[in-house]
Amino acid sequence: MRKKGFYHYKLFKKDMTYILGARCINGVVLVGDTKVTTEDGFAYSKKIAIPFGNVVMASSGIGGLYKEFQNRIIIAVKLIEQQREKTGYYITTDEDFSVLVTRVIRDMIREYGDDDYVLKNNLRIICATRIGSPLNQYYPLAQLSTYHPYGFPEPVNKYEAIGHGKPYGELFLKNLYRKEMTMKEGTKLGLFIIQFIKDMHLDESVGYDDEFLPQVVYIPDIQIPENYDPNDEIKVKKYMRVIQLVNYPEKMLNIL
């Protein structure tokens, strides 16, 4: 028997949103709208979050479902941290984090039982990571991936968009995306697509308002100079930074 309260999720238009992840010459950029479809209409909320270190995740679909997934990831990471001294294990690579995400998704599927259709139909995840340090990281490039509803990770070498607005942005991405573009150029392309969908009323589930402007998050590749000093904590933080842009999109939107 299905749990009461899940049936109404079938009535939602699934994958509401538009979020673009793009591999650029100097890192990975995520660009997302902020419009959320609710039972009563629309609301606005941030869809891109940083649950752990240099990890940026976003999702399309039911906001509450993604929030549950995000909370489970945070709790799982904290549990690993608490047991680190005892087990000697910690998340030190992008692959470690990918295994954790897969485990969390499959745990949710198992716990939802007959209601696992809620997950499979309403949760799409895109993730950008760059875990480790300049000293122990084998791949200093930011990694971009998506997760199948069953938890399988799929690497993204160019770009990937999720959400109901994806088909409208594909034409622009096929013709304008270049792997040599910078994260700033990738931001312009993503914001243009979101504004185009919004202004042309192509999909009412995609948009933003003055209080919740589109989100833009950079995860730059690690650039290690020849004279790098691993004991210089200030420079270490500089090389490992994740730049989350807050006010920048508003200026960008004015020139589109």
C-alpha cells in the first residue's frame, strides 16, 4: 500500500527548473534559476547549495525531496568526520564523494519502498566537485557529473542541463558552447538562456525575481605556480577557493 501524502506529487510537473553545469577552460560553473513550482502556484528559492567543502550540488524536481537528500548527505559527511579517528577513513577525493552520493540515493530508494517512484520521477542531481589539496589531489581539475535516479554517477565532459527548461536551452548550447570559454563566458550563456526562457514565456516553471536572482557558482581549477609553498596557509586557501557569486548576476542581467 502506498503511503498517504505521496500521491499529490504525481500531479506536479516534474523537473521544474533550469540549471546548467558547464566545463570551462578554467573550471566548472553552475548557473540556475530560482523559480519553484508549488501546489498553489510559484515561489522563489535557491536551488544550488554547498553541502560539503568544495562540493556544489543542485537539483530539479520537488524542492522538499532535494532538501531531504541534501540533509542526508550532510549527516553522512558529519558521521564520517566523527568516526575518522576510529576508522581512519575520510573523504579525500571526488571519487570518495561520488560513492557516498550513490549510497545515500540507494538508501533512500530502499527506505521509500513502494513509493520509490517519487525519487525516480522527481529527483535529478547535478554536482561539481574539487576535493583534496594541491599536495594530494591527482586531478586538480574541477569535476562535473550528474546522478541517475538509481544513484549511478555520469561524468560530464562538456555541459549538462537539468530541469523542464532543458530543451529550450539546448539550441543555444549546441551552437554557442565552446570548451575554451571561461567560467565568466559560461555564466553569460547560462544567464542568457534563463532570461530568454523567462522573457519569451516558453516555460512558466523557469524564472527569477528581484529578491532571488539567478545563482552562479564557480569551482575553479587549481592553478599551482612553480614557486608554490604548501606551508603558506593564505595561498593554500586562495588555490582551494570556491567562488560563489551573489550580486554579480544582477549586473550581468543588465547587459543581456
